[in-house]
Amino acid sequence: MKDIYYLTLLVITALGSSVMTSYAPAMLARIKRLFTRKKRFTNTKPCSLIQIEVDELQKKVKELEEQMDNVAQNSYRREQNRKNNIRREVRDYLEELKNG
């Protein structure tokens, strides 16, 4: 009777050991994640400071939008000037050919 008890205990231990061996890495990762979990940052700034920061960021966004518009306008002007210069040079060249 004792032998059957020990044999049953041995089989249950072997099965438990094999199951735990397969699940050990995932379980260790969860345990590490539980202990190393960072707490969420609570916003301790007063509303007035947050509003000031929001206003400053909005000003920066407006300035950057103005800079983008200026760059686009300068690029368009450059392109127009380049086209006009090419046309003028072609007209001058044709005048030279006509007169020459």
C-alpha cells in the first residue's frame, strides 16, 4: 500500500515538474513585471501652469506655421523668377539671332 502511495506521489510530482518547467519562463516574466511595474505619473501642476504651457505651445505652433508659409512663398517666387529669367534670356537670344 505504501508503494502505491509513493508511486502515485512520484507520478504527480513528475507531472507537476514538467508542467512547471514549460510555464516557468512566462511565470517569471510576469513576476518580474509585477515587481518592476512603474507607478503612473500624477499631474501635480496647477491648472494655471498647464494653461500657460498650452498657450506657449500654441504660440510656437503658430510661429512654425508662419515659417512654413514663408518658405512656401519664397519657393514659389524663386520658381516664378527662374521661369521669367529663362524667358527673358530666350527672348534676348532670339533678338541677337534676328539682328545678327
